[in-house]
Amino acid sequence: MSLTEEDIVKGCYDNQPKAQRMLYERFAPKMLGVVLRYAKDEDEAYDILQDGFVKVFNKIQSFNMEGSLEGWIRRIMVNTALDQYRKNKKRMRDVKLDDVSFMIEQNDFILEGLAANDLMKIINAMPKGYKIVFNMFAIEGYSHKEIAEKLGVSENTSKSQYSRARQFVRKILEEQNLL
């Protein structure tokens, strides 16, 4: 007998190892894909994934079965990845772009024909600041205001980091004759 998502969540409410394992097995592969977009490498991604699932199990009582469980878990994973980024940020050199404001043209950047693996390679080659903002804005759908709040930067910094990320991707695509 296969358990429903609701049964699994209720089992997790009661700290049942079988339910926790089922939840992990159901969502870990997809969430690994999410955190890989934020991590510097695969090892860091697995660390983020594990930390994220610890948070999921600790906070499962707050999930009230309204809305998407996958979306709720994804949000925790993204926030865990951002927490990791903030920890590492102190050790990284930061580019200050607060003074620069770029107009972002939303429609001139279409990657529909690009394979997901190729896009992931390009994203992983980005400088960390670009990568984080690009993922949050273009892939996760955060607004620049939300990104600014989560990262502790100005909205203009988020916009300029995104603009530079797009320029980075465009340059790679032009070099590979894909544009």
C-alpha cells in the first residue's frame, strides 16, 4: 500500500522514521537540483540538502496541508542555501554595485533552446553573487525587492547583479555560437 502525501506528512508530525525516509526519498532528488544551483560544488549541495531536510523535519508541524508540500520544501531549501551563502560571504570578496543601476529588459533573453545541463554548467561558472541573484530571480521567481531583503543588499544591487549575470550568460552563449 502506498501512502499519500498527507499520510507521509502526518507520519512526519509524529516523528516516524519510515515517513521521514519516504518524504526524503520523494523530494531529495528534485531538491538536490534546486540547491545545486546555489552551491559552489556538489559537496556543498549535499550539505545544504541535509541541513534543509533537518529544517523540514523540525518545522513540519508548521505545514498545515494547505498549498504545495513541494513548494514549502523548496522554500526551505532555497533559504538554507542562502544561509550557507551568507556564512561563506564573510570569506569571499564582495563586488559593491550599490551605485550602479541597470535597466533590465525582461524579454530579450530567451533560453528555451538550451539544454538544462548546458544552462547548469553556465550558471555554475558564474561568480557567486551573480549566480545567487540569477537563480532567485530567473528561476525561483523572487522579486528584486525580496532578493535584496534576503541577501541584505539594496534592490539596485540585486538588479545589477542580475543584469551582469545575464551579460555573463549572453557572452558564453555568443562564444559558443548559440546566440
